[in-house]
Amino acid sequence: MTRRFDKEFKIHAVQLVVEEGKAVAQTARQLDISPKTLHKWVADYKKDAEHSFVGSGNLKPEDQEKRELQKRISDLEEENAISKKTMSIFAKNQKFIRIERSFAWRRCVKS
């Protein structure tokens, strides 16, 4: 099972490496985490300290906007597909109605 770490734990671990200058391998052993994981945390922290470790389900503002836009695109594509299907059904019905009228007219003329 994957272990989950809260934001405070991650920041504490990163600060031990970045601010106190401790080795990643040593710090990882002390905290009982993978050195690879700690390296990733340090890289994330150095890239964007303010928005690093935003947490499960919480996104950076630009990522949140991107997710909302992707959701909107998906919704519009679904609406478009439904509209196309609906138009197809109506077009078939119109064709059927025209055929029925044609036969009815022919019957009236023959009578």
C-alpha cells in the first residue's frame, strides 16, 4: 500500500536537505522514506516553493483552470454528439414522413 505524507512532513524533509544542507540519502533513512521520493520533493520545492505539495485534490491555480477548461470541452463535445444524433433521428423521421405523404397522395390520385 502506498504511504501518504502530509504537506508539513514533506516541507520538513525538504528543509532538512535544502536549508540545513543534510544529504538526501541520510535524511531519507532518518525519515524512513525512499531517497528517490525525497529527491522528487526537493525538485518540486525548488521549482515552485509556494505551490509545492498542494495536496490531494488541490491543484495549482493554473492547473485548476486547465482542468475546468478540459471539463468544459468534454461537456461541449458530449452535447455536440447528442445534437448530431438527435438531428440524424429527425432527418430519418422527415424522410419517412415524406415517403408516407407520397404514398398517400398516390392512393388519392388512383382512387
